[in-house]
Amino acid sequence: MSLDADVRVTVGDFSEQVALQVTDGEVVAVLGPNGSGKSTLLRALAGIQPLTSGRIELDGTVLDEPLAGVLLPPERRRCGVVFQDYLLFPHLSAEANVAFGMRCRGATKADAARGALEWLERMGVADQASVKPGRLSGGQAQRVALARALAVDPRLLLLDEPMAALDVGQRGSVRHELRMHLKEFGGACVMVTHDPLDAAAIADRLVILEDGSVVQEGTLERIATRPRTNYVAELAGLNLLRGRARGSELELGEGMTLQTASPASGDVLAVIAPRDIALYLHPPAGSPRNSWSTRVAEVHLLGDRARVLLDPPIRMAAEITTVSLSTLGLTEGAPVWASVKATQIDVYPDDDRSSQL
């Protein structure tokens, strides 16, 4: 295990406790809502935020352990950091920015200049070596920042929202390039992001933080199909329901019960894809068991699709075509009937921890 961290930090009223292990060559994406502790975790790993308790170890070397009186400053950690806004020195050229870290690590001026050019070449921006940051595009600035971080031969690479400063049109190609560069990096990489597309394109594994704690971790596929919190379900675009199963009957509260195709018992979670919820102006023909009367709470247009939030009795989202939206004449506050097939409800235990494997 390249990185083995038990990060425990208390800052004012906020407390964070996160266990994180990352192996060589692995990219772990940390996601979570604002205020969940993503930046605090990254700052602790970088040595900017000292631990309150716990321990951070990299390649067998303890970086921070309050009880043992160990706290290595950032410059003594084999860490490279790419900040959200890149933080390139505005008065230095791209080459000088990359050479700066190498000089701080003891390289001669000539060796640092040569090494900087080599890294800029690897990043595909050698032609921008003499250019200052203010004249670089967002993608070029990111490549220079990544070159600066990797030039110091780190064993841990920390990426703070690496796509946040890019235009939407740039992100797809830059994600691909970043993933290609990270494949060549032999150390551990931790990337903080709020964008699930970044995580899907770049990371090998996801860690989800909420309120300073890990609520779920695993592969994207595992997390997306078995969400455990509303935040994760929203990332995956699913409706997450909590209820109690009695065989094929799922009691959701508020007087609502659904029939499922997979018998279960006890406290469970259930997910329903919004596209699997059908909407009608009148009770659907055939009286399917999984139909209920509700109202339109909100309508959001998504290209040729519309996301319709339903409430009450249970708040859920349905996704239909804009043509269907117009045909049904649905507006906020309108009554509507909703229906879902039993086979389209995925039920799993509420205490199932296998999603974290």
C-alpha cells in the first residue's frame, strides 16, 4: 500500500474522519457535496492541514502522527499537487514554473531547465516553454501545472478539481489526456472532484464523502447500481427509496406500498430509474398494482427529455420525452398518475456493506 491514511481533523464545528488507502498506479476519486470534507482531506495529505489525531503514511514513512509528535512539512513530503486554479507563478514562464520545484529539491539551474523542457515535451506543451501563464489556455495551463507537480518525482499526486477551470468544450479531450498521463505515473493519485464525469473517465475507484465521513466506496459500476445515500443516487441519476420488505411487498411509508419482483425481508433500499416511471392523466388501464396518484412538483427540460419531480406521497423523479410532456400537458402542480413495473425495482439490504468492496 503506497498511501495508508487515517485522517482525523477537527476545524471549528467540523470534524472529519476518513480512512483512505491507495496502491501504486491507482487513481482514487473523492466526491461529495460542498462541505463534505474533500478539500480538508486533500490539505491534510499535502501537509497544509495538520491532523488532530490519526496517521498518514506514505511508502512506509510517517508524514503526520500527532500522538508520536511527527509532522513533516509539505516541502519534505514526496507529494505533487495540482490546485484547482493551478496556481502557476504569473511572472514566470512555463519552463520556469516547472523548473521551480526541481530547484527547490536541490537540482542545479541547468538540470532544472533541462528537466522542465523534458516534462513540457511529455505534456505536449514544449512550444509554450517561454510563455507566461496569462497567455496560456486553460488546457495548456493544466498541462504545465501537471508537469510541475510530476517533475519533483512525487510518490503521491494530489489533484484538486483538475477540470474546474476549463471551458465545457475543453473538458472531454483534456480528461482523456489526463488519464493517459496518469497511466504513466507509478505512484498513488488522489483526485478531488464534484463531477462524476471526471471520476468516470479518470479514476479506478471512487470514495464518497458526506459530513466528513466515507459513506460509500468502490468501483463506479458498483456505486452507481447500489447507491446508499440520496447524494450518490442523484449522481447516478436514480431514485433511492428506503422501506421495509415483506416478501415481494415493499412498504415505503406515507401509506405507499410497491410490489417487487425480488422477495426480501427487513430494512431495504430500492432504486428505480426515472425512465422506468410512466406517467398518465388517468389511472392506467389494467389497474397495475404499482400505480399511484401524485402531483407534479417541478419540471426540468433536458434537451429532448423532461425530468418531472413527483410529490406526494413519495418524492420521485420520472423522465419522459418533451413530446410526452406536451401531450400530457404537465405543468407544476398538475395531478398525474405514476406507474412502475415490479421488475424495474431493484431491492437490496439497507445494511449491505458489499458496496464498499
